[in-house]
Amino acid sequence: MLEFAILFGIWPFVSTGLLWWGLAASAPLAIHLWNRRKYDRENWAAMPFLLTAMRKNSRRIRMEQLLLLAIRTLILLIFVAAIANPMISFFSSFGTSLGTKGHTHYMLVLDGSYSMNYRQDEQSRFETAQELALQLVDNSQQGDGFTLLLMANKPHVVIAEPAFDPADVREEIYNLQLHHAGARLQPTLNEISRLLTQTTIHQPRLTETKLCFFSDLCQTTWESTSEAEVRHLLENLATNAEFILLDVGQAADNNLAITSLFPTESLITVGRPISWEVGINNVGTQNSVNPSVGFFVDGKRVQAQAFEVDAKSSTSVRFRHKFISAGEHMVEARLSEDPLNIDNHRWFSLPVRESVRVLCIAGKPGSADNVAFALEPFEHELQRVQCEIVSETAIMEKELPDYDAVVLCNVGRISREEATVLSDFVHAGGGLVVFLGDQVQAESYNQYLGPDSQTPILPTQIGDIISTSGNDFGVHLEAGNFSHPLAAPFREVPGSGLFTIPSYCYFKLIPNNDVQDRVAFSFQNQDIAVIESFRGRGRCFLFATAASIISIDNSQSPAMPWTALPTVKDFVSLWQEMLSLLLSERYQERNVLVGERLEGNERGATPGTSITIHAPDSRTRRTHQRSLQEVGSNAEWSYENTFWSGQYNATTPDKSPTDSGIYAVNIDPTESDLRRFDANLLPHQFQRGFQHTPNTQSLNVASPKPIFRELLGCVFILLLTESILACRFGSRA
């Protein structure tokens, strides 16, 4: 058994399953033994003389037969080994196996995906990778250079120019922090190519290059090796460098992950219970045993609930919570600890208001009354929506950022100054709804708010008025395939009044090629009725017709109202859905994924004012506000280094942390899938140094080389030898 252990240590096989054909090597031995079976003896007069002659040559004949038997058995064994594609290596120390000539450039590439945080025996895969990288540095020779790269969605270069002081390299490896994101192979290879080109120019004495990858071979990272562009990069890099893959992964059979956390509605105000849904996925191979999920608000656990979820399946858990105070709140769902803790948390940043404030600007008295009723049709002690109706002069008089949404109802003209104020409001995250009507002068809208204006907010140009004069039935709304989120809730109510009540007059909306603009409803003649656009961090809805029945089409006899839609019951439902969509934008800007940018704005702040970001890794960083032309008087800031999940706080010098903007940064749950990539499918450039086991203390590895060609050559030589010897021995017999 010791000999077989040595064989497999020296010869790792690419296709180990083919080694079962080695059993065929027993065939020559079986034939040999069969031919030696005893026959019935019959005395013969000449037999004593013949036996005497054979005894003289028996030792020679026996040795010849054993030699032929050994050669025939060896032929089969070596042939089976050759087709199994062995990789030869020799036991040596970790450092010297990777290069013993000195002047070697080691590029250490550590997998920074959060699956590397999986712990087994109190040590994470990433910590194992760090230990092995440190061991490589310790065993390197004087004159060797090191660069260090963290493989992530956006590769992080730690040491760009080769470092020759092992102490400095050790310190950088020791201080590496795992990112809470996935890792992409193609950008990493592009960055490696750039660094190698740079090293070749500036460090010509480093004549040998070793690319050492430390990874758990998670499928989400390595499945891209099948892509043509990745394989092309590998081919190019392999001309000047040697790839060494150091596998620190192992089978993972236990992992629960929180994949989502969100409120079931967007109108969240003080004093009203809100339902929250938590999505949980069991990506392990074991059924969960009495797990529970905790629901936290501002760091305090308010509820907990048990659940059941089978292996390789998902479930959802619901909570209800009532906020008793307005302001910024952080909601968190949390699972108990398991081997991968990073995906056991999910956060949601939520600004809770006393009530949602909507400003309705009426072009003439009564044109916004139906909107106000649809926003809050029932009277409560705690009003969820406060609607304020003002005249069109209030656009310049009101502080629009104090409101969540602004509705223009049949406003006649828009000035340049008013357009600037509305643009600032929308780009800062506000919601704008524009209803047209009989007072609207389309030229001013197109000039100052249209797609070709300096403050483009509207998704389309506003064309001529279309009157359905002579058609007693007018035109009705259609929702197409109900794909737009504003139309989707009405899929189950095909008899809704929205689709049966006619409109008799509307403006023709002329769309442009902006792919962000989406049609929610159209008229039955395919003209656009309701269209949506995204501008900055806010969004705008444009209605081709009026918001009330007081807009009159005098071209008809008798005069007819533009539309009767505001009088139907489902007009209320339409407004509730639309207000939820408008408010969801403000929630989305506070909730991003790891690696995405945080953005905010400060009213009245001086551009250049320092913003302090308090990250969950206990580090504090600063950014600066910047004033953008399209933002006008608002100063905006952005922050990109969201490498870790958790709560981020943004403060200005005149604000304490409790008054700061709160942001939630969450992981992409894709990386929670811990399935391993089949190492046999790796491109041939990757030479596998070793596979880590939890009890490994000292690791000896080598750079394996394929030797199947040499083995096939040995088979050919042995076949010739066997034929020659068999012929020679046979002739002498």
C-alpha cells in the first residue's frame, strides 16, 4: 500500500476513473497460472530421459517466463496510466517546488469572494490562503519579487510593483481583508496581464513568472473558464508565465442565507403596521434543524420566528412592525451563526415619515381635487398622505424638497426658473406627475422640460391635441401585456373602469429613443396615454389627458370633458400604485449592493464641504460634495468603496451621527451557492499544487507536468522488447 501512496503522491492523474482498466494487467498472470495447471500423468518409457534433460534448463526457462510475464503486465499498467493523463511532480518544500533558480516573479492572487469566509475547524478558507501565501514568501529565495492581487468583482491591486523585502510582503498579506462580494476571473486576468507587462519593462532581471492562485474553486467564480475570452487570456498569459492553482476549498454541506428583505408596501408612516418579507435559502445539503430568524430595528431585536426549509430549497418569513417615531431607521434580519456568517444578515434603510407629503399644483380651481381624493380617500386620525393643493405660482414659492411628490394638474405654462426648480427636485429623488389639460401650452413644456431642453424631465415631446369629435364612445385605455409595474396590478381585473371609461381629448405624446422611458398605458388607437421616465434619482409620470372632468373640449358639440377617468373607483387604485412607485426610488437609493456607489445630496451645503462616511469595518473615510450643472443648487456627493456589507452613516460637520443619512449595503446572495467547480474541467494551464485538508500542518507541493507521451513511448519500447524476447526464447526452446 505504501508503494501505491507514493505513486499517487508523485503522479496525480487527470482522469483517475480510467485507472480501473489497470485490472486488465491481471490477465497475463491469469493465463500464466492457467497454463501451469496439473495434467493427468501417464508413464512413458522415454519420459525419464526427457525429464533429465529438462531439469538442466528448468531455472533458465522459469526466469524467461517470469521476465515475459513481467513485461506483459507492465505494458498494460503503463498504457492504462498513460490514458489517465498523469501529472508528475516530486516532493519538495513549498517554496522550492515553485521555483529554485531565484529571480522569480511570484504573483500571488488570493480569491476575495465572500465564499472564502466559510469556516471549518475555526479557520476560514481565506485565512488558510493567507497562511499558504505567507509560507511561500518564507521559502522564497533572495532576489525573488512579489506582487499581490485580491481577486474580486473589481480586482484590488495591493502590491503593483514587485516587492523584494519578504517582511513587507508578509505585512500586506497579513493585513488583507476579505471583500463581501463575488469574484470575476476575466477582469482579474486582464489586471494580471497589465501588471506582467509593467513588470517585464521595469524588472527585466525577473526572468521567471509564477501565477499562484489561492481559491476555493467556487463555481460562481470559476465557471467562466469555459468562455472563449477567458481561455484566450489564459493562452496569452501562459506563454510567459506558469499557472499554479492552490485549492483551499472543501465540501460545504451546511449554509443558510438571507437572500432578501423588503417591506411589502412603500407608503410607510408612523403608527401603521407594515409587513416585511424575509427570503431565506438553504444552499446546503442538509435539512435545517429548528432555525429561527430575528427581526431587528435600530439594533434592537423586536421579533423572532422559527421556520423550516429543506436542503436545496428556499422559504420566506413575514413580520409585522409599527414604527412609533419618524426619522431614519435601520431594519435588519439575522440568522444564527453557521460556517458562513456573511450571508446571515440583511439590512434595509428606511426613512419613516409622519405622513407622505404631496404637493398638487392646480392650473385652475378644481383641477386637482380628484387627485387629492385618490391620494387619501378615507379620513383617519393619522393621515398616511397629506395632500396640499396650491396655485401654479407656488412652484417658486414652496420648498419642493420638503415634499415626497409633486403633481402638476393642468398647469398652463412653465418658465425657465420653474423648470430648474422641478429638475432639481426630480434629480434629487423626488417624484413628479404631470397631467395635461385644456390650459396647457405645450410649447413651454417642450422648451423647458422636454427631452431636448436644458432640463429634460419629460419622457416625450408634447404634440397636438387629439379630439375624438363625432365618436360617442371616445377612446379607452389599454395595458398591452401588463408588463409595466403600474399596470401589472390590474391584470387580474380586466373589467376595471380604467379600461371601460372613455377619454374624449388628449395630447399626442411623441416618444424619443430613450430606453429608460416606458409606456404604462396606451389608448386603443395605440397613442401613448401614460409614460414614465427616470431622471437622476427620481422619476416622472406623464399623462396625456387631464386629472379632472373640468377640462372641457369645446371643439365638440355639445362640449365634452377631456376624460371621465378621474371619476371611476379604480382611479384611486391607480394613484396608490403610482405613489408607491414614486416613493420606492427614495428607498432604493438608500439600499445598494456591495460594490455599488452611495450617493446623496445636501440642501444649501457649500460645494466642497467634507462628508464623513462611517463604514461597518470601523473605518472612517471622507468624501467631498460636488455641484453638478443639472443639479442646480443641490450639492451632491458619492462614495464608491462599499467593500463590506452593513450599515454606512454619512455625516457633515454640523451633524451628529444620530442625524446622519443611513445607508444599507447588502451582499449579492449569488455567492452563497457553495457548489465547487469540477477541477477536471479547468483549462490545462492551471497546474494543481495541492488540495487543502483541515488537518494539514505542513504542505509539500510541486508543479506537476503531463507525461502521457513519455509513457506511451515506454509502452512502444516494451512491446518491441517483448516481441524480440518471445521470439528468441521460443527459438531456443
